[in-house]
Amino acid sequence: MDREQPSIGLPGRFYAALVILFLLGPIAIAMVVAFNSGERLQFPIEGVSLRWFAYALQKPQFIEGLLISIIIGLGNAVLATIAGTGAALAINHYRFRGRAFVRTAVMMPIAMPGIVLGLAMLFTLSTYDLRPGLLAATLGHAVMGLPYVVAMVTASLANYDQSLERASMNLGVGPIGTFFRVTLPMIRGGVIAGAVTAFLISFDNFSLSLFITRGDTLPLRLMQQLQSYADPSVAAMSTLLLVASFAGILLLLPVLFRSGPRTKSAADEA
């Protein structure tokens, strides 16, 4: 006889509502402030206006920062996805001495404070004749995005059948062909999720970018605007980015749902 699941009751629902309000309240207030008709960041707002959205989209500092953040995010996503997928496959497929240490070392950037990681990278740049800038930021953000790719690809390998790879090899398909025709179709969802996560982590990063960029990414430009003159254009740009993030997630969901394991087709293709 099945037992009924106990209800959380009114106190539990009230507590959950408070937690949600605590998490989403500041975001909601920032979105409301973006429509302020006044000259400063303030709540309650003086009136409703869309002029700060137009101002934010026409401000050269914001547009340049947005482009630089996108370039760094895309470069980081490519590097972190390639390296993270390879690391996840190596950790999952092979048993070697020091495997646990390698797994811990790969995931370590998540546990390290961003300021500590940024300082370490800043002191390391001179070793490779690099200076804070676009290339250094791309490489540094890739180090930060690597653990997220490894974690998501490893999760997609939980029910992975390695016999399919061996069957593909026995049929004369090389390692590269086996990866693209057998392995990748089965872990595509984890790879895509890891790449998107690496991009988002890089795009809104502040602490690491503070040390390895020239202060020209969008989060740093927004902070500079807040320090010099806090007008609602900062909230307007933040609202536009939030809406764009939600739209990107909604567009990506069908791709992730279609990227599940396709064992039969992958085996037949091999």
C-alpha cells in the first residue's frame, strides 16, 4: 500500500516563498529601476521611461565592453569545451595512477576564490610573456570554465557504453571518426551544456577579469559607471542582458532535449 507524501504545509510554503523573494527580489528591483525617468539609481522610481535603454545601447563604453565580453566568452567556451571534454573522457575511460589527483586538480578552480585565482594568473602571465588583455583573459577564463565542462560531460558519461567505441574500432573506424560518429552524439547534451555554462561564467565574471583584462569587459565597465556616476543606464543594460540570457536558455532547451543518448543510431552508424 502506497503511503501518501506528506504535505509541506503553510509554514513550509511561506518559508519557500521567502527564500524565492530573497533571491529574486534584488533582480526585480533592478529591472524596475531601469525604467526610472529620473537621473539617478533610486527606488521607488520617479516615473516610467524607456530613455535609459536607448542611452545604454548608444553608449560606446557599454557596446565595446559587450563585444569584448562576447569575444572572450566565445574563445573561453571553445577552449574549455575541447579541453574539458577530453579530460572527462580520459578520467571516465581510463584507470591510471594519480587519477583521483587529476580529477581534484581539474575541479580545483571552482573551489578557489576568484581574487586568489586572478592574482595567481596575473603573476603567471609574465612567465609566458603575456600581458593583461584579450588573449590572457581568454586563456584565464578557460581555466575557470574547464571544471564546469568536465562536470557536465562526466555526468553525460554516467550510462555510457564503451563497448560501442570498441565495436567501432573493430569495424575499422579510427579514433577521430569514432569520437565524432559514436562518442559525441551520445554526450552531445553534456558538451553543449558545458559550453554554454563556460560562456555564461566568463561573460559576467568580475573578480578574475579585474586582474587579467584591461578593465574593458562589460561587467567592469558597468562597475566603473557605478563608481563615477550611478545613473539608471547600468540597470537598463543589466535588464537587457538578463532578458537576452533567458531568451538564449529558452532557445537552447530544444537543442538539449534533442541531444539525448541515441545508442541504436550511433551503433548502426558505426
